[in-house]
Amino acid sequence: MRNLAESIAYTNKKKASQIRLLESHYSKSIEEIQDFIAGKRSAVGVTSGLGYLSGWYQWNFIQSFIVNNEVDYEQLSKATFFGIESNNVRYFLGKKVATFKTALLFHISVKHLAQALLLGWEDRAIKYGQLILSMLYGKQYNGGHPGYRHAWFILEIFCKWREISLDYDKLNYPPDMGIYGRVLTHWDTKDQVLLEELVDQLTKFHIEQSDEEEHKDWTPDFSSSDYFIYAIEILIWLNIRSKLRLPDYHADNDLMRLSINNWDTRKQEIPTFDLLEQSKAKLLREYSGIEFEI
């Protein structure tokens, strides 16, 4: 997008359309999970149902802000919870079935990791980060994809915080991280001027790279309007800096002034979902000797 106003206008139009046209995402997802519990469908229906529920709540989280200027953390919590659990069940199934290797897209999964941290679910986020790393080195992601550099940036920031060293020889790491590479070099800087400069550069890149139209010679980093105005990669960096008591950033550009872009949120409750618990209990009975990672 050329500017923030254009990003907001596009996001408003797209979310209204998605929510209106794909309202069945919610009801069909519930049906898929219920059918598995009733023995009418395989466990794949659980993973897809949870994935669709995650997307549904993410759309509504963004639309609530666009339309009502409301930051609905309950919607964000559900979007994050269902995304994490979708991969949790997929990984569980993959341990039993050698040919089962489906997962949510890497760049989406990593954003759910960041959202979990922003929501204050530190223990769960750490476990999920380890799960993503297992999937990254395993059959699910097979080293990852070099596109969407912001996803690698988020993962790197998480690893720096947890003092985890990535094995780059086993990864399809982007050859050029651009501005993200510079931020990673100075991720824990105590220089306030440099910090503000880096955030401004990230903000500019975020807006410019928000585009759902891919071209032959260009793939935008942010190819989903779920994240055009929600700068998750910047937020998780600032959130982790805050955890480490490094100098804070004071928002001084239009994107970061939006109330949705708050990196220091109050801890939210982790949602519960009875159908998920029933599904996991059924899977544990059917696949004895295998445990869930989360």
C-alpha cells in the first residue's frame, strides 16, 4: 500500500466481504469437529475446523477495530488459541501417521506465536515456539520457505529471547533480510535514537509490503489484510524488549499510534473449548502412547 489510509480502506472492504460471504466458516468448522467426536469424520476435520475458526476470529478482531475502533482481545485470544491448537493436533497426528505432514502456513503459525506472547501466555508461547521449531526442522515445514521475511524475523526474535541457536544449514533462511537484518543486529540496543529510527523503518516497510496482489517479480511480505494495520512483527520485538527492561519505544508515527498496535497488553485469559477437549481425549484413547505437545 502507498500509505496507512489506503491500508485501512482496503482492510475495511476486505474484512466486510470475508465476514459476509464466508460466515459458514464458523458453523461448518463446529460441525467438522462434532462429526469427528461422533465418529462420522476423521481427525483431519478437527485440524481444519480449528484452522478455520482461527481465521474467522482474526477477521472479526481486525474488523472490530476498523469499524468500532475497538481492540477486542477476546477475539484475538480465540484466533490465537485455535491456531495454536490446530497445529498441536496436526503434530500429534503426524507422530502416529508417517505420511501426515500438514500444518498451518509457517508465516501464519509464527504470527500466532507472537500473538500468544502479546496476550501474556508466556508458558504456552514457549511450548508453541518449541513446537514450531520441531515442525521447522521436521516434515511439516522441511526447513521453511525463504519468503515472508517478517516470519523469520519473529522467530529470530523469539529465539534470541530464549537463547536458542538456529541451525541455518538445515533451514531455507532468506538470503537477504533487508531491514529485518539490521534490526536483528541491534535488537537489544539501548540507544533511544537508533530504536526510534529502526521502528520507523520497519513501519515504512510494513505499509509498503501490505498488498494481497502478488506479481511475477514481487511477492509482498504481508499478503493478507489480516495484518495490514496490525504490525505484529514490530509489536513482538517491542514486547520482548519490554520483558527484558530495555529502553521503551514511544510511538511517534501513525501506524504505531493505532490502539490496536499495543505491545504491552494486559494478560488475557486462555480460552476453553469443550469440543476441543473432547476431541483430544478421543485421540488420546485411539492413539495410545502418544502425547500432545501443548
